[in-house]
Amino acid sequence: MLELEFTAEDVARTRFAVSPLWEVIAGVRVLSGSDTQGLHRRWAEQTRARITSARLDLTPLTSLLPPAEQQLPSFLSPPPTTPGPSLDVELATLRATPRDLLHTASAAARPAVEALRADPGRGLGRLTEVISAYWELAMAPYWPRMAELHEADIQYRARRFAEGGTRHLFADLGEQVTWDSGTLQIHHLFFHGVRPLRGQGLLLVPSVFSWPRMCSKTEAPYQPTLRYPPRGVGQLWEAPTVPASAALAGVLGASRARLLAALAVPASTTDLAARLGLTPGGTSQHLTALRAAGLVSAHRAGRSVLYARTRVAEALVAGAGGSDTAAPPGPQAQAAPPLVS
């Protein structure tokens, strides 16, 4: 069991952040088979097909990722220093990793890490290029929904802290975590012992692809970090058929309102036209107008382009009563051990 000891200063410095880069790393592990319970199966099937179609070679990244039961190289996912950094900001930090931080405890990843150490500039540059390409195929079309889930969980936990303090904040974070007399206890796979936070506080990062595990980072020079599954993750990839609301149709027109309702998950022009009984040309025109208005985004995925609702559109559709209702808490972790990175 890992025990994180808090002082009053640590409680004061505890904060939340979202990390696109960490979701990339955890998502690639899901594609490699870490999702034994199949929660992310729908996303994984779609993503594997796109990566294959685009002929994207993920080796510069996957060679650095040991099997799921082993520790990740810490430099791959430095804790964000701001609440909501963009992927570009996090990749800039990764590219600037000092050579002395390029190391790993995993024998499986050591050859790839040693290759990075031999030529950090070239190796880290290639790594970040691959991550950027993977992001466009696998993450960007889904990011608005994931970001909404992250932020909803952070708001929920902020309310719990306001209502009942630190004990209340950690009370329902997961079965693997307990709070006792100023110490956060995490039932851990890799690390056992006591770790004083020494005034750095704890960084809490909600992570869709970490489910059902907790993932910790406690080594210097990084701020101690705990990544945990957000509430509602069990419903993230569900795509129920929801009709467009009359209110939204009155503002946007029936076809555009139906398109927004259909984009609960990213889709191509051809797919949307077939599902809604529209012509491909008409669908394309509507999507162009919605994109110009900031309601949909477009992401190239191999030979096709996927359209997705933006966060503005997610709020608009939900407010008009034509979208998924707020998701209840997701599946509980079934005693899955935490991971270290």
C-alpha cells in the first residue's frame, strides 16, 4: 500500500488538472489490450481501423510502453502545470525533456529509452510527431465529450471539498483509496511505503482511459500525481438515438438540428447522410455551415474526415433537450490495482 502524507501546506496546494497527453498514453495502452473488461471496446475498434487505414506506425511510442502490469517511463507524461493545457503545450514539455530524465524502471522499455538518450532531439521530435498524428485519428474527434466528462467530475469534487473538506473529497474517489488522519492510502501494485508530499500538494487528474485503475506518480522532480477514472465513464461511448428537439430545430432548421443530434459520436459525411436520409451534398453543406458557426469540428482520419460536436454544441444540444442526459456514475472499479507512471 502506498501512503501519501499530507501537511496543511499539502492540502492547500492540492489541485486538479486535465492532461490530453496522459489520455494519449493511456489510450494507446487500451489499444494494446489493457482494457480487459471491454469498456472502451467501441472506441478501440473504430480507432484501430483508422490507424490501419492511415498506415500510422506507432512504434516510436509503443516501444516505450511496457506491458500493463509494469511501470511506465515517467517522462512520457509530465504532470501539467496549468489546469487545462493543450496537447501542443504538453508536447512542447515532452520535447524539452532533459536527458537525465530519460530513464525507465521497465526492462521491456529500456532499449527504446536508451535509443532516445543517444539522440534526444531527434528521438523526442519523432515521438511527438507520432503522438500528434495519433491524436488526430484517435482522440481529437472524441475530445469534446471526454473534456466535458473531465470538467464535470472536477466540478463535482470541488463541491464535495467545499461541503466536507479533504476527507469528503477523497471519500468516493475509488475503492482503492482511503483517507485516514492526514494520509491518503492507495492500494498499490508497484509501490509500497510512505511518501511525504513535502509541501508540493497532490495533483488530481481525471482520466477516461485509466479506468478502472488509479495511476500514481510520486518520484522527483514531478509534483505527486494521482490519475483516477471520472464519474460517468461507463456511458461515455454509448450512442443512443436521440431525436433533435423542436426548440433546436426552430433555431437551426430541422436538418441541422438532426445532424447535431446524430453527432453524439464522430461520423463522416457519408455515414451521416445514410443514417439521416439526406443527400451527401446536402449533408456536406449543412456541416460546412455548422462548422463555420463553431458547432462542429472536422478531423482527418485516414482517407475520410470525421465530424464531431464542439463543446459549444454539446451544451447547446443538451440545453435544448435533444442530447444525452447527464451520465450517472460509471462502473465501479473491480479491485483493479493502481499503476505507476
